Amino acid sequence: MGKKKVKIGAECYSDRISRLPDELIHKILSFLDAKVVAPKLHTFTSVGIFSISFGVPELENVNLKLQGWFEYMRCEYKDKFYLRFAQMLLGLGNAKNVSFDLRSIEALSAISHFLASFPSPFYNLKRVKLPRGYKVSSMSSALRSYILGGSPRATIVTTLSQNRR
């Protein structure tokens, strides 16, 4: 990683965080908590894992992206972070449309045996969009039940129309 400088007022400060190993940066970021209070929020995109709660009556679209998040992480930490990802979903339960990238689905699949004992975090879901190339038939029944269980009328799709509300 290159050295970055941030200018504050007349002085320049070197960005020390960017010099840390990616694994450590991810660990630090995973401890962040977010509370979103935005009554008119329509779409939310998460890149990474953190605790989140929403003061939003209804979320139209949620995009979950973990691509690159686990690339440099040691195996013994991955399951712990997969569980934190599943916990993050609890704060997104009112979403209508949820899109997963491939890494997000892989993370949930890796712990689907564990998730099977929990209710779905999604109670308002209409559609789940899977990543391009992911076959619906390869999703375990435990993961399918976990994602769709709270919204029995929800469907799994591979594309979302831009005009759906």
C-alpha cells in the first residue's frame, strides 16, 4: 500500500492506518457500530462487516458486498467474521430487496449449518438477488430457509429491475 497524506489546515499528516496489514484493518473495521436514522433512505450498500441498526421504517434495497474482505485473513478467523456478518443481517430485516455478491453467499454458506437453528432476519423481503453465475440449485436448503424463512412470499432472482418499488 502506498503512503497517503491527509492535509488538515496547514499541516500534512501521514495516514498510518493504510500501512497496517489488510487483515488488521478488517479486524479494526469489524468493531465499528453504525446506527442509521434516515426516514427516507431508499438503498443501502454495505462493503464489509459491522454492527448496524436502522431507524428506517422500510428499506427498498440492500446490497451486501464482501468481495476482497477475506482474501488475506487467516482461516481460524474466517468463521468468526462469517458469524459477525450473519449478525449484521439482523439490522437489515426490513429490507424488501437484498442483493448478495458471491463472497457474501459463500460466507453464509460456510456457516449455513449454524444458521439453520436461527429464524430468518428478513421479515419484509420480496426478492433476493444472487450474484451472476451463482446457481440457485447450489444453495443449501438451510441457507435458503434462513434467508427466506421470515418472508414466505419472497423469491430468488438473478436480476433486479431498476423500476421495482
